[in-house]
Amino acid sequence: MRTVLVSLAVFVTVLVAVVAFVSWRDRNRSLSPEDRAAVRDAGADQARHEAERHFVQGRAAGHQMPDST
């Protein structure tokens, strides 16, 4: 009985190690330099869009306020 339990524990340990290694390898392989550049460019585009939207909203709010003088 002990041999069966030890064999099962070794099998599960090896299986977990193989799954962890393959997932780590695939994750490193899936992130190519092009993907990283695309993520960086998308972040820059989003920041620029948010800045432009903020600027336009600020100008629109300034035009809606009555003159205080």
C-alpha cells in the first residue's frame, strides 16, 4: 500500500512540474517583441486620447460659464 501511495505522489509531483514548466515556457514564447510594442503603443494612444478629451471638456466647460466681470 505504501508503494502505491509513494508512486502516486511521485506521479502527481512530476505531472505538476511538467504542467508548470510547459505553461511557463508558453507564456514566455507568446510575448513577442511585437506584442510588447503593440501594448506600449496602445497605452500611449489611450493616454493621448484621454488628454485630448480632458482638454476639450475643459474648453467646453470654460465656454459655458458666464463672465464674472
